[in-house]
Amino acid sequence: MRKLRLQIDISGTTGNEAWERLHHFSEIHSSRCSPEEGSSGPCLHQPGEPHPAGEWRGAVVILESFLAEYALPHYLEQARVIDAYIDADTADTGETDR
């Protein structure tokens, strides 16, 4: 299994809306988007208010090793994806977090 790490532009959205609206690669094993995966800093706005300009959140997509190179451009071509890379330290981890 490999981890694909993403930076998602969440500005102008609420909650996990930006993550949920992405077109996800269909063959993923699991995924998550949370501040624990990286962020531009703590949210300083009230819950339910849109994230301000420049705010981003990290995400990870876990998939079979041979699919990682196909999934990378799939995510990078989406407007809300700021950056994406294959985590070199996750080759064949067998991780099953959902």
C-alpha cells in the first residue's frame, strides 16, 4: 500500500465540503482529510462560517502501490488540490486505516 498526500484548498467552504466535493480516485483503499494530516493553522473562524482565503488542510489517500502513479495526476488536475505527492516512506505498509 502507498500513501498519497494532498494539500486541499478549503477557502470559501465549510467543514469538509472541499474534500467531499473532490472527484476521488475510484480504487482507493481508504482516505481521510483532517488537520492531523497538515494544515495552514488552526481555524480562527466560528463553526459553520466559511474558511478564509488561504486556508488549506492535509489529506491522505491509501491505495495499492501500483495505482499511486495513476492517482497522483488524477488529484493534481483538480482545482482545489494545491499539491500532492506519493509518500516515499509508505511502500507496502499494509495499512488499513479508514
